[in-house]
Amino acid sequence: MTQFPQLTESTRVARLEPPARKIRVVIDTDTFNEIDDQFAIVYALLSPSRMNVEAIYAAPFHNVRSTGPGQGMELSYDEILRLLDLMRRKPDGFVFRGSTHFIGDSGKPQDNAAVRDLIDRAMASSPDDPLYIVALAAITNIASAILIEPRIIERIVVVWLGGHALWWPDTREFNLRQDPAAARVIFDCGVPVVMLPCMGVVSNLRTTVAELAAHVEPSGPLGAFLARRVKEYADEKQTLGWSKPIWDMAPVAWLNDARWTAHGLVPSPVLNSDVTWSANAARHVIRYIHHIDRDAIFGDFFAKLAAFSR
């Protein structure tokens, strides 16, 4: 059994405070799974006063858009490259392929370029200046890195869009249910975690095609690309009154300005075998987001995108 470093609770609580200075960030993303990771990557790269994005990792996913987690990762890798081209950023030494399989019941960590880069960056970090991981996908890459090199727990903060609200009847949210074994590693090992739940919390971060036509599409080729992605998705899903949560912007927003959220410390939840939550007050704490200010977040994003296009 893997032996994880034991942070003191005071150290963990201090690490979970909203960052008060510019931070180092890596992004783990299943970019082609839907249309919201694209917004999150752009939002992070357009926020250089708050964060220095050092690397982007392609994460696995499996749904109707992929034949399996490996192809999902490759499709995501290609989508990241498209975004960087639109933002005039070079991908060399910046974008890394991640896992082609989930950890799953085997419990075996995945070893790949993204996992190794994460370990190297984390181990080069100081505990006083941790590496923040913006996790927007199944948590396979991050859990694998922790299992391979548990000491990174002392040098990272995981900011994860994953699971549903702790009061939701189940937690079969896409990112979590893709790899529950990896999620258990994250919630059980003691790594500092900021959890942004989907249904019941981040589900409020919604927009519409009309709003994006007004505030995103006019912002040059990048804005047109983002708006087109949503329109394409809307063609598949749209009904009268349709709106879409841009889920993955939420972790970036918390790092940009935690005042746009309401949050607190709670015991790390227990992920049951039937993919529901249990509570145990004796467990270590995580930071839990229980409300987001949708208007402030989109306002900040629209302004930064418009400035980039000028």
C-alpha cells in the first residue's frame, strides 16, 4: 500500500487559503470532451497577472466523442494545439500527452509524459510556493503522479472541478465517474484539495448562444472559435430556452479572485462504492466551494478576451 506524507492540519489549512500572490499553474484537461475546457484554458492564459501557466496536460475521456480514453486524450491534445495556435503560443515543452487508460479497479497508476512532467515540476517546487493544478477532467493524471511520487503532496494544491454537491443524491458527475479510483486517491491521500462541485454549485455558471454572440464572437479569430464550438454543441442539444454551463471556467475563476465564490473548509468526503458521498467528521479538511458569482466571472472573462483581440 502506498504511504502518503502526512501534512499537519495547520499546514493543509494554510495551503488551502486563496492565493494572495501570483501563482504557478499547470492545467489538466479533457479539452475535446465538451466545449468548456476551451474557455478555461483561454481564461487562464489571459490572466497572467494572477497566474503563470507552465504546462497543459491532455487528459483521457470516453463518451460519444471518443472511442475510448486513449483517443479522448489524443483528441484533447489536438484541441489544445488549436487553441494555442489561435493565441499565438508555441506548444513545444508546454503541452504533454497524458494517460491512455484510467486507473480503474487495477489501482495501477498511469505513467506518461504528462505525469512525469507534473512530478518534476512539483518536486522542483517549494512547499512555501506550491504548484497549483487546475484539474478539469478525470483526475487520472494527478492521482497517478501522487501514486508514483507521493512526496508531491507536500508541494501541490489540486483545484478540481469534480463530483456533485455533497448534498446531491449521487456524485455521478462525468469527471468523477470516469475514474472513481483516481478520485478516491485524491480525497483520501491528504493532498490539499479545492473542490468545485458541478450540480448544485458550478451548474450556475451558465451562458447562452446569444450572450456569446454579443460578447465572445466579435473578439477576433479566438472569440469566433469559442463561439462556434458552443453553437456546434447547441445544434446537438438546443431546446427552447437552452443555456449551457461553462463548467471548467470555475477553478480558474477561484484562482483569479476567490471573492467571486463562497467557500469554506469541510471534512474530505468519502466516495462510496455506489458513487455517492458519505461524511466523516474525523477526516482531514478540503476547501469546498458552495456558491459562485456567475456575473462577475463572465464579466471578467469577456473583458479579458476583448482586450486580447484588440
